[in-house]
Amino acid sequence: MSKPRYDEQEDQSRHAAADEDCCEEMANRYGWQLVDVEPSNIPILKVDCVFAGETEFPKSYYETEKEED
């Protein structure tokens, strides 16, 4: 069973990726601290990148919030 994306007790976040190089690219792009790379149970995304703290991808440029009337 895989771990949750954000683990409060460990204060670490996990994001699936194709390989370790992708983890390093995520860390550099978003300024996250990469602390570990673990095998995942997803065939295509073979690793879980483990980052310090709670990490979330920024919203897409095309993603808009619904306006309330």
C-alpha cells in the first residue's frame, strides 16, 4: 500500500514520477527540497519523489476559479 501524498507526521510530500531525474527536475523547478526517491507501485510512474514539507503544484494558467454571483 502506498503512503499518502502528504504525511503530517513525517512532514513530507510524495509525487510520482517516471525516474529519479524527474524528481530532481521537480525540485529545481518548484524550489522543493528532495529528501528521497522511493519505488512506487505504479507501473508507468516507477518512483515516488519525497520532498520536505507540504508541496503542491501551482495552479495551471488555464485553471480558473468559478465566480460566485
